[in-house]
Amino acid sequence: MSDCIFCKIAAGELPSGKVYEDDELLAFHDIHPFARVHVLIIPKLHIATLAECMPEHESLLGKMLLLAPRLAKELGLSAGFKTLINTGRGGGQEVFHIHVHVFGGGEPAPHAQS
């Protein structure tokens, strides 16, 4: 989608603090972190919400969820982490491109707070 900020990030049109990328997924640091470590995992394919996923997205969703513990470990969250998928306005979703939040490690670092 031409107006989707995450599509623009996935296409390399906007900068991001990238921590992972392959043919299907991109992960980057959240610009408004909930915790010291807070990354987003997005598919490069535009899917607006989890509620719009279909059986053909099963593999992609599984890949996103399996990437979460790998990134958490690489980013120093060996004691544990949280994942979150906001779905729809009523579910707190702000950017309508499905994404998984992976966060933990206490409060955001002072430089990361807005």
C-alpha cells in the first residue's frame, strides 16, 4: 500500500533501526519503546490486521512467531520477553500492517524515551 508506513520501511523508502531481514520479514527497533528492548517484526507482504489473515498466511505467521525468541535472545532478553499483536482499533492497533511487538528488559533506556 502506498500510504502504509511499514510498507515504506519494508521497501527501504524510510529508515529503520533494522535488526533482521529476509525475503519475507523485517524486524526493527520501535521508535516509541515500551521497554529497554522493543522490536517490531513485520511481514513484507501487506496484511492490515491479524483478523484479515487467511489459511495461506499460516506459514508466514509461524515464521514471525518463531523469529521472536531468536531476536529476543540476540538482543539480551535471556530472562524472558513479551510479545503483543494489537488487532483493530479496538485492540489498540495504530499502524494497519500486521506486526508483532517483542519487548522486555525493564524500562526504556533514557535515550529511547520520547
